[in-house]
Amino acid sequence: MKRSTRRRQVHPSVIGPHEAFRLVSFLLGGAAQPDDGEPEVYQADVTVALSLLPLVRGELDELETGLLQMARSVVCLRRTRGERDQVSRNLDSE
């Protein structure tokens, strides 16, 4: 299990860096409205959100790597099945 997954399980109410960045971005840009009683976005919030960008990039890199590995596995699996099916068709035709 990856360290980030363990960390999230230990503190399930703590949002991830990408979630915090998006939240500040949405609130600041007007795409989301603050809940009742929630303070407005301050300069410190923007600074913290910007400081999270390296973590966000790291998470996206991990997601990309995982997706690429899964895609390669699917292609290999399909290729293997296709070759096996071709052999079966060749044997059936003999």
C-alpha cells in the first residue's frame, strides 16, 4: 500500500492536495460559493494552495503512470487472447 493511501486512511477527513487546490480555485474564481458561515478566501489560502502544486503534480504523475501500466496490460492481454484465438481458428480449419 502506498504511503499516500495509508496517510488518507489514518486521517480520512483530511482532503488531498488536489482537492484543496481545486476548492480554493473554485471559491476564488466564483465557480463555487462558500457555505454559510464559511470565511472568504484569503491571500494565505491562495499561497497555501499554490504551495500544494508540487504535491498535486506528483499525484497526477502517479495516476498517469498507473493508467499507462493498466493500458499496457490490457493491450498485452488482448494481444495474447487474439493470438490464442487465431491459433484455435487455424487448428479448427485443419
